[in-house]
Amino acid sequence: MRRSHEPISWSLFGAGGMLLAFIGPGLIVSTLLLAWLVQDPQALYATLHSGLQHPLVRLATLAVIALPLYHTAHRLYHGLHDLHITGPTWLLGGVFYGGATALSALCAFWLFTL
């Protein structure tokens, strides 16, 4: 019997959903407020850049970006299945989960080479 990758994708889906539900609205509101209320954009950039120098902050930022990507990929993949849009499983899985993995890797590369 072949082992399934479903437990991994469901755990990433659950973690991304929880992160999106609890942290997403606060991040959106705070980002909008920062964009409108900031007086000196260079000082804000310097503050955010200095905050991203700590490895744990980088790891948390990666989690806040990567886990919702997997959540969205899983939701789109199963949404197409629910709409009876068929296609090769390996192709659809590769597009959605591969895209989430590629974007997460790109984000990790960018964060850890800052």
C-alpha cells in the first residue's frame, strides 16, 4: 500500500488557516495604518529592516507567508475537485503545491539573504 501525502498537506492547510484567521486581519489593518500614518518612510524601512535581522523574526515572517500559501493551494486544489474540474492529479498538485513551495522557497531565500 502506497503512503499518502495527504496528512502533510492537511496539516499545512490547517496551520495556514489558523494563521490566516488569527494574524491575517491584524497584519492587514496594521499595514494599512502604517502606510497612512507614517511620517518618515525611510525611518519605517530602517525599523522594519533592523527587526528582520533576528533569525526568529525571519522564521516567524516565513511562517506567516508560507503557511497561508499552502492553505490557499490546498483550498484551490480541493475546490477544483468539488467543482468537478478534472485533470491529472500530478499536474494539478504540482501546479498548486509546487507553486506554494516555489514561492515559499523564494521568500525564504529573500528573507535569509537580507
